Amino acid sequence: YAYESEGTKEPPFYNPKLAVNCEGNDCTIINWGQQAHVPTPWDSPIMYYTRYRDCGNGVIQYDMAMYHFGVTQSTFTYFNTPWTGVRTSTFPQLMMSNTAGELADKYPLNNFPSDRNGDQLVNLESMGGFTTFTESLQIPQYDFPFCIDSTNPSNWYYCDDINAPATLERFSFEVKEANKARATGHWQTYGLAEGSTVKLRWCQLSSGMTQGNWGWGSPGRKVIITNENTGDAFESDYIIHYCWTDNYTYMSANETASWINDKFPLGSSITVAYQDTSGLSRDQQSALTFVHGKGEEYYNSPSIYGKSRIRFGTTNANRDGTVFTTNLLGFLNNEQVYHSRKFLVTDLLSNMEATGQDLTDEAEEEVFSAGGRGTGEVVKLWADATSFGASIGSEACPEAVLACEGNSAPSSTTPRPLFYITCGSNMIVSHDPYTDPYSGTVPIYENGIKRPYKCQLNENDAGRSGRAQWKLLGFFPDGACFPAIESQNLEYVSDYCEQRLATPSDIPSSRPSFSSSPSESPSTIPSSSQFPSLSPTETVTLSLVPSESPSTIPSVSSFPSLSPSETVTLSPVPSENPSTVPSLSLFPSVSPSETVTLSPVPSESPSVPVGDAWEPFYGDDFESGQGIFKGTNKRFNVVSMPGGDWSLRLRKTSTLKTEWINISAYSQVSISFWYYATKMENGDGFLLTARFNGESSYTIFEDWERGIDFNNNAWVEGTVIIDVPVGKTNIQLQFKGNSNARNDKVYIDDVLFEGNLS
């Protein structure tokens, strides 16, 4: 946690949580990012947005965004997006995807690298889009991986380091002192067999290689130590230190120290090799995959400015961890947003290549100016003399004053976050998160050190013993909410508007209230009112209460009787305009006529001949899921038809494929849908293909092209009719992207499938 060295342990001070929304399989958190655990004079103008979404089938979508809300120009140039890792004891091996999307072993897995170790610093462009951690691979024996610069023996390198000098030679071990192998107590620290650890002098360096590589000698990966002169050998389950203080090697051994002294006399040349492991086959072991993409945005977007890479390696023996991070070596200036979408997948190793390849096209990262991907929803702040609150969209707050209006996301006109900061009973609203609620100013500490975890509780609290809390209210124009809510003790009420809408009036109205919603319990007797109807009805009102003075002539009504008479009622009043055509009734005749009645009035809805009768058999607006469309991570809440939030998405050459659909009752199938394209260039487009039962390949039935059929950022309706060949009973439909850039996207919504009855 932040500022640990300054005694912030009680309670710990992490990156303050500004907002959280967790519902169902989706959880989003916004934090104010802090500097490292050391005191710093630098402001932290970075806001972190983190979203986790359970996509099902072992797939977690991870969205990360950083917003630079600083007022003055400053640039951030190095990002861990994110910094993560695994337990080495659980997943000791790592596999990297090549450009073909195939997983290849990476061993040995060395310590977390500095920038000189190029084999564990890999640009995403040279990969297939994903990295996988595994349990126990079946790998062959390999030799000790360290080399020495023959021109400067004090420098050691990994032998496969692409940045190492050309004068490398294999590191050699030799017994330097006779009868110096002895037992040690290291087995207790490292959880090894009792009495199994030894120390001996067989290494000599002018600079130390003091820490071994965790996992190389762990159980299941035995190290074989051989005397080249005699062929005698023993095994080690764990090399703890190869060259501690430049000389001594500490390890576990399956032989005693006296046996080693006898079989490895002074001057013996030693070889070290890592034994092949039986391991597990790919369909027998679990794996964890991190889908990070190929970093293609660097080539397609000038705003990225830098390539992305992965960086990984083990920690020392005292930490059971393998560190893994993706780095964006780009720029983030004030009022800019960095966004990335990546995925975590848990499954059998045998399934990881297919899943990784599928999700790689969905992974992305980009940098854009505030508002470049939308401004979110309208946020309004309302206030009275003692408190204030917020509303979303067009919602209003009765008996409150509108203080200001902003957005739920930053934009060019609403770039500044507004914070509600509390410290004990002190409250303040400010654009600057460093503001102390008690004084209303930013505290000044010695040497300009920032200490946001401290706040003043009262006039006697000069040492600032309080711990502040922050809430993000939204993004507003600088100063737009002042002076309406500038009071230092104006309390924020989360359900401010809801309380006002639900509070009854102190003075009852003298007139009836009108409602657009019907009563849940309607009255059984007529209402009585001292006021006449403003708009009298043109039809008779039906009452469940019988009239005390019944009429002597029939009632004229546009509604059928609730309890029709079983006999015909004859009226003493003849019709002034007798009908010239048969009577129309909503009810069937009790005794139908045995002959056809001809009507001079033509039917308003003539019947449709069988064979040209369309019936819908599937429709979806994707608000509750992907429906019959297969795969994972196809559904996004970026754009949608009015009234909804979700749609399906195509990108580049990705596909949206349905399950097999039974169409045996139809001679034709109609596919109607709406689509919305973004960042497509002229010539880019998408296709609708299909195949019938018994067919292995898809046929193109329609294609749409930007500049001819549609333009970006507008909803367009598409309809395709497909004839069903004789004998075909099932169809599989597939939308397929037809573009070459990662930011080329088409969203599909409100699909309707209909069949022509045959």
C-alpha cells in the first residue's frame, strides 16, 4: 500500500476508491492512483478504471483505462497494463504464442529481467496474441543456461540473451576445495526433506550470482550434477544458490556430504543438466492464459506512439511467484485516456490455442483525447441549503436548485473530475483531490511532500490524524458547480432526488390528481367529484352498480354487453336508419347459418394464400445475452438501437455464427437486422454467408460495403431473403467482417428471422 514507510499501516492507505458498481457478472471500480510506497512531491493526476466481466466458459474480460485529469501539461511514458503474475509452484512453466497462434515452450523460466534480458522482454508484434502458464510440461533435458564473457569473467549472462556480447562461453564448475561439502539447515527454510541440503565450493566469480532461479530445481524438475572425470553423479531437487558470495553453492542432494566429498575430489570438472520430466499431456493439465493482443494499434493509430511488450520472470526463492506484465511504451498527456481490453482464460492446455486465437482479435489498446469515445450520460447536481445530490439523464429533483450539469465520462468540454471529500464530520466539493475538507485548502508539507492520506479532523488536530474518503461525482467544466455547492459542510445524499419524488406534500391538493398509470385496485362504484369533467367522454360509461331509475328504452353503446341476454331483446323504438348490410359482431353466432351470407362490404384484411405466408421464428435485441450466436465475447454495450444497451460486434475478419436452425417448414428464409459501423474506410465491409445441412463451406448471400451501402456512425437496416433448396432442413448463418484494421467495427442489433411457409 502507499506511504507504508510513513506509518500508514493502521489503517492501510491504498488507491482510494472513487466509485464502484458490481451487478451480476460485471464489476467496475474507479480508483485515484497513488504513487509508490515512498514519500513523493509529485501530484498524482491519474484515475484508474477497472472492469471485470465474467463471459462464461472460463473467460474473464478485463478492461483497464487511465485518465490523466491534470490541469498542467505532464506526460506519463511507461505503463504496466497490468502488472500481474501466478504462483510458480502452481504454474511453473510458461508458453508463448508465435505469430501463427501456436503455443511454444519457454524454458528455462529465468528471474524477472532487467532491460538487458531480451528473451524475456518480447514485443507483442512478434507473438500470436497470448501467453499461457502451465502446470508440468513434458520437456527434454537441457544444460546449465549461464554463460560468462570470456573477455571479462566478472560479467555473466544467460546464454540465449540476444543482447549479450559475442564473446560468451559456457560457465564451468570445478571443485575448488577438497572435502568441503557439508550439511546445512536450509531444508527447514525451503520445505525440503530433512537433512537434505548441502554446501560446497565449486563456483568462483569476481561478482556474485547469489540467487538461483526458483523452480529450476523444485520437485519434479531434478538437476543432475556429474563428475566429468569419473561419471559419478547425484541429483538435486532444489538449487538454492549457485554462487553465494561468489564461491559457494547451496542445494538439496540425494547423497550425503561425505559421499560428495569422496566422489568429487579437488579439481573435478562438473556438468549441470536439467533432467527431462514426465509431465502431463496437454489434455490432462490445467492452464491459465493471458490474452493481450498483438499490439497492432501501434501501426494503425498515431496516438499510441509506442510499441507494447510482455515482460516476465520468476522471483527469488523466498517468494513463490512468477511476475508477468504487459508494458505500453507510449505517452499519456493531460486530458487523454488510455484504454485496453484483455482476457484471462482458465481451461485445459489443449484448448488454449483455439480460445487464444479467437479472443486475440477482441483484445485492444488505444490512447485518445477525452470524449473521443463518447461522453457517457448527463449528470446534474442539485442542492438546497444543507445537502445536495445527483441525477442521471433527464430526471429532475423537486424543491431543489440545479447547481451544474456535466457528464459521467470526461470530454473536451467537461474534462475536470469533481470530488466529494469527507474527513470525519468535515465535507467539501473540489476539483482537486488533495483538498483538505477541514481547511478547504491543499496542505503544504515540508519539502513539498504529498500526504493525501492525512486530513485534519478539527482545530486541535494539527497533526492531521484523520483518513479522508473520496467520491467521484462526475466530470464538469472547471468551476461550473460553484458557488452553488461551495459550502464546506454541504452533505451529499446518494438518493437525494428519489427522496424528493417520494415525499408527500405538506398541504393536500383541493383538486383530484391525474395519473398516467392505471390504478392497481380500481373502484367498484362510480367516482363522485365536485368538478365537471374537463373532457367528457363520447361513449357511455359502464357501471357495475345498477341504476335506481332504469331507462325504458335500450341503451346505445359502442361496447358489447358484459352479460349478454340469452334471448333477443325487441326494441319499441324502430331504427331510424335500418342497416343495408349484415351486422358485424365480435362474437360467433350461437346458431350459425347453413348458407353463405354475401356482404357488399369487402374485407379489410384479405387472407394471404398459403406459400407466401411469412412467420417469425427468431428475434433478439441481445439485451439478455448472445442468443443463438455462438462463441464468447461477441456482445458489447457500446452502441445499441434506441431503447437498448447491447449489440453484437464484428471486427476485422471476425465472425458471428448461429447455431444450426431447423427450417424444414419453410421455402424461404428472411434475415432482417440493423447495423452500425465505426471507423470503416471505403471498401471495408461485411458479409452474410450461410450453409445448409450436408455442406462444409459457406456461400456468400449478400455483402455490404462502406461508401456504397452505408457510412460510419449511423444505423442502417439490412434484409436478405434466402431460398431453401429442396431437401434441405437446417441452416447455419454467419456474419463475417471484411476489413483489415483492428478499429474497423460493425455492430449488429435487433435481428429478426422469418420463414415462408411451404
